[in-house]
Amino acid sequence: MALASDAASEAVFEHDVVRNLICRQARYPDIATPQDWYMALAYTVRDRMLARWAESVKNYALHHVKVACYLSAEFLIGPQLGCNLLNLGLEEEAREAMDSLGQDLDALLAIEEEPGLGNGGLGRLAACYLDSLASLEIPAIGYGIRYEFGIFDQDIVDGWQVERTDKWLKMGTPWEIIRPDIHYYVSFGGYTRMWNDEQGRLRVEWVPGRQVKGVAYDVPVQGYRVNTCNVLRLWKSEAVESFDFDDFNAGDYYEAVEEKVVSETLSKVLYPNDEPESGKRLRLAQQYFFVSCALQDMLRLMEVSHTPVERFADRFAAQLNDTHPSIAVAELMRLLIDERLLSWEDAWSITQRTFAYTNHTLLPEALETWSLPLMQSMLPRLVEIIFEINQRFLDEVRRAQPGDEGSVARMSLIDEQGDKKVRMAHLATVGSHKVNGVAALHSDLLKQTILRDFAAMFPSRFLNVTNGVTPRRFIMQSNPGLARLLDDTLGEKWRTDLTRLDALADHADDATLQKAWRAVRRENKAKLAARIGNITGIAVPPEMMFDIQVKRIHEYKRQHLNALHIISLYQRLRRDPTLDVAPRCFIFGGKAAPGYDMAKLMIRLISGIAEVVNQDPATRDRLKVVFYPDFNVKNGHIIYPAADLSEQISTAGKEASGTGNMKFMMNGALTIGTLDGANVEIREQAGADNFFLFGMTAQQVAALQQSGYRPGHYLEANEALREALDEIAQGRFSRGDKTMFRPLLDNLLNADPFLVLADFADYAACQQRVSEVWRDEKRWARMSIINTARSGAFSSDRAIKEYCENIWQTRAVKIDLAAP
Ligand SMILES: *Cc1c(COP(=O)(O)O)cnc(C)c1O
């Protein structure tokens, strides 16, 4: 029964929805489409956030607080409406209001198009961090790019990935506020010249070849049940003038328009690769574009609050999310020296105190470098500054290690071998006061491998901050059944302090809780099964174990190891139909970079296995294989809560952290995994008994590769493996085509860079243990409950508190909402 005040506020809410429908959508209720209702509802929710936003901004300016700025080329924020309703505490009110208007809230949530402004884990991490910053009431700004086309949509056609352009803006988006008044100019090309100003100072002027205008598009970021509303500020590129009238008047209409086209291309499309693409001018231009806009914006904020520029590092902490924004180190130097006329020493001190750098990868092919000539032609002034930073830094190295020219060459910001390149990880490390890895193992390996010389020279600069994910989106919003059960069992304190889940472990053997636990999980699985049926036509019984691997498709993540095990299991079942194996549904999802042929072939292999296994009468009741197309945040909402088993099977030492592993754990999945990334800490938290461990350690992997790895050796020793590979070669999973999977097989047999064959036997044995434990319902439920109970450490709230304390020195600011 609703209280009178609830009824009143619901009536106001309903009134506001109708007003927005008419005033913003220009539709009256009788003819409104679901999209119109969605927009009207979204604007109604947004209005309530904007009041809080205004109050937050006012407070930050008034109290001269320090602001955490998160610089990231990607923010994979996912659908917004549900999370904003949750964070504002308006879910019930909205549901009832829409009900009175004859609209179903769930149907409206379902039509929301997600902004795919990221590739995967790195972009999703940035989004989780913004959620935690706002929820912890930390003043913060996210800075990124407003891509017109985000990550492509994935179709599966004849088993192959087909990319479709992501037109997330085609119906407009209610979540952004355009700020034409907040814009900056960014220079490209041209040359530099030196001159002496009136005071006799030596000055450098960058005479650009062209300029692009960056316009701010703001997305409000609402904290959970607090008044703090921060901002994600995304930059869109525009031509400086719509027409160059000189060209136009001279009759060269096309040249005038071309300038516009080139400028507007900058923020047009997200590069759909998890790794940097070498030599792509546009990619470097994107990076410099958004970073320059962000830093100019921060300097403007200093001005409007009348703070001298010397205090920049007291007012801003800027985190570099991987090396994508690392040109910021040189750009802040440029802005402080060339435009604010600070001395090199003062500017450098500010720069180092402002920036901190998060490394996300050790894979050599993923370490970003830029060709020096390319950078010189595009950013001539920045290269001069990078040279100066390098010279001063290498002098320091020489003073610390006299005569050690090997160190100098290794640590230089410029790779002098062959075509000269700028090493962005070195620039970020030298220009920052803190450098962190994203899981304990990864941070250790970082210090032992790619940044070893730097760690030796600046030991106190290095630290670990293990990644985290937001429990608002990944439990409360996507698994409401579990959230209610947790409330009933523990009270509601876990909602703002996830470590409180720990108390759940005391009830792990409680029969009543186990029953309720299984009911929730069963319902989540039925929902996913229904969705799979709709999308793929494959019927999957929810009683089966749901064994799920969803993440970008990559050789180091080893979806092919999973696939080989499925083939092997299928072969055993065919050979011995009485074999007592736990019925399982293997579910895969994930996008392959469009240019990554091997990854696309892995998708084709999984589809081929599904095609054969699902229709074979000998096995189809016990084995199902599904490739769920278009894995994204929205689909993740339904997938993560339905998993019994989480596949985290990367080659040890290759996955920096992983965050999918954490989302699964929170939702009660058990993990089968290697000692890689955050798996190590997940296992520590859950306890070794509640984690299915297999495979070589990072040390063993390195040793084996050092000593000359021979995949053939493992093949000879394992008949099951030979048979699995052989059946692929025979065309069984490619409709008889014996050439289709040749590149994949050749790669495994001759090189196997990610040690799939070396880890196969142990993986298969571990999967056997999984099947045995699955049969013991009570034991499995207990393990599942304990996994959720111990997942508190993987909240992004914990990670953000560590960034605030150990890197940013930022503090919470309570926002009181004056009566609107
Ligand atoms: C969490 C998430 C990822 C990262 O998954 P990993 O298993 O850590 O690689 C990628 N994509 C989406 C859509 C996600 O939500």
C-alpha cells in the first residue's frame, strides 16, 4: 500500500512523463510509440538528476575541492535508464506511473539502445569507476570521445561473424546535454617557430596546418542513493567553420566542404580492436583531440574559480586509463609552458603531480608506440616537448647509472631501432607520480618485465589496484531476485558496503537459504534459456549446468581450449552413450576484431560444433552449445546472473585482471580458471576448495616458452586431443570442408603461442571434477553461496577508495539538496 506522499510524488512523476511526451517528443499519448514513451520517461528521470548535478557542480566550485579526472578513450556505459532509476530510488514510482499510463516499464527498458563507446573490459572498467566515484560522493569528471559509431553490432550468419554499423544515435539519446558554449580548438600539422617576446623571453609558437573544434557533450552520472551527480564529458569534433568562405567565394566549394568532412571524421568511429592499430593517423588524432580538449577544460575550470594555474595539481588528479590518453603528459607541458608561460621546472612538477597511469597489458603487440615521423607531421610541437622530456630524463638515468648505455636505450621514450617510434608507456610512466597494474599478479609482472628498469629506478612510484565492478549494475539491476534474497538474509547494508556479503558464508549450509538460492538461480537461467530460444532457436533446458565464456574473442583468452574440450566430451559420449556426464550447456559470446582472422575462425568453429552437437540424437539431451550473438553490456545483464560455471581460462600471465570473472562470482557462479589476473585473488577470497583451478602458472609458462615449447610433444601424449583436432581437420564441424580450419590447426600444431595444447589435459581433468561436484546439489549450492559471500573485495567501490587514498588524494564531498 502506497503512502499518501508516495502517491503524490507518483502523480507528479506521471504528470512529468506526459509533459515530456508532449513538450519534448511532440506526441500526445494516444499516438505515442514505445520509443516516445521511453524518451519521455528518460527525460523525466534526467530532470531529477540535473537538479542534483547543478547542486554538485555548485558545491565543487564553492569549496575548491580536488576533482578526480578519469581520462579514457572508451567508456562502455551500457543502458542508462534502469541504473539511473535504481540509483535515484525511483524504480517503483516509475513502474507504477508507467502502469497508470498503460505502459510496461520492462518493455521500455528493453528498447533502450546502449552507447557502445568501448570495446570490452577497459571501457567497462571506466564506466564502473564513474559509478563508484559518484556513489562514494567523490567529485569527478570522466573525459572521453563521443563516437558517432561505437563498437559494431555482431550478427552470426552461417556461423561467421558479420559486423553491422552501430547506429546508437539514430533515434537520438536522452542522456546527453550538448554544451555548444563549452568548446576548444585543437591544432594539427604545420610547424613551430621560435621568437622573443616583449620581455625578451624565448617563446615557441605552433603554427598549425589546421584546427578542429571540440564540443562538450555531457552525460550525467548519478550516485547510488546520494545527491552527488557527476559528469562524463565526451568530445565531439566539428569543423572550425562550416564553410571556409574564401574557398567558397573562389568557387572551390568541394575543398571547403572537405575540410568540414575531415574535421568531423575525428570522433566518427571507435576503433573496434582491443589492441592499438599500428600507424593509424586517425587514431592518434582522436587521442590528442580528446586529451587536449580535456586539459583545456580543466584549465578553464581553474580560471572560473579564480585559482592560479600553479595550483593545478591541488585541484585535479588525472588518471590515464592505459596509454591511449598518455599524450596528455606532453600536452599539459605545452599548455603550461607555451600558453601559461610557466618555467619548464614548474610545469614538469605540476605535470608529474597531476598524472597517474594505469597499465592494462603486458602483451608486446598491445604496447602502444607511434611512428616518430607520423607524430612529427601531426603534432610537431608535442614531439619537441617529448624530446626535451626524454633528454632530461635520460640525463637522470645516466647520473643514476653512469656508463650504462643499455639502460638508457631500454628506458628511452624513443625506440631508436629501425623506424623510430615513441613509446607511449614510457612517456606515461615518466610523466606520472604513480603507475599501477590492475591485479596483484599483473602489477608484479609489470615490475619484472616491461617496466622493470623504471621500477628499479622509482620503486615507490609503482603500486597495485585490483580492478572492481559496480554491484549496482551487476547485482541490483541485473539480478533483482538475488538482491532481494540478500536483503532478506542480511538486511540492506550490503548495498552500500559489499564486504557485508561476507556474513552470507555463515548460512552457506542453511537448507532454507540453499533452496531459495537455487530458486533464484533457476529463474535467471530460465530467462536466459528463453532468450536463447528466441534468438538462436536452440532449446536449452534450464536444469543443465550453464557453462559460460563471454568476453572478447582472442587467442590469449583461449575460447579454442574450451571448444577442444567440448569436442572431446562429445566424442566420449558418442563412444559410450551410457557415460554418466552431467548435462551441460556451453554458452559463448563475444566480438572478434574485424581484422582478426584467427578470432573470427574461432567463432566459426564454435558455431560448427553447435551445429553438429545440438542435433545429434546421441548427445543432444546432455550437451548443448550456443554462440550468443552480439555480447554487450545489455546482454551481459541477462547472461552473468544465469551462469553456473564461469570460464576464465586465459594463458597464465596474459590477462591483466579480467572483470567478467568478478561479475560472475558476485552472481554466484563457480570459476574454472588459471592462476591469471584477478583469478588469483578470486581464488584466495573464495578459498581453494571453492574454485576449480587448472593449468600452468605464469612462471611455468615463461619457463616453457624459454626452453622451446613443442606443441607436438603434448599431442603425442594425449589421444583425446589428437582425436579432437583430427575431427576438426576432417571437416566435421565445417560441413565437410577440410580447409576451413586449416589456419587454426596449423597455428596450434606448429606454434601454439598461448599453450592451448600444453594446458589441455589438465583442463579436461578439471572439467571432470566440475561435473562430479555438480551432481552434489548441496555442495554446489554451498560453493555458490560462498563465492557471492566473498566477492565484496571486487566491488569497484573498494578499487576507487584505493585510488583516492593511494593515488589521487581526493575526498568525499556531501551534497545537500536544497528544496527544488
Ligand atoms: C565485463 C565485460 C567485459 C570484460 O570481460 P572479461 O571477461 O574480463 O574479458 C567485456 N565486455 C563486456 C560487455 C563486459 O560487460
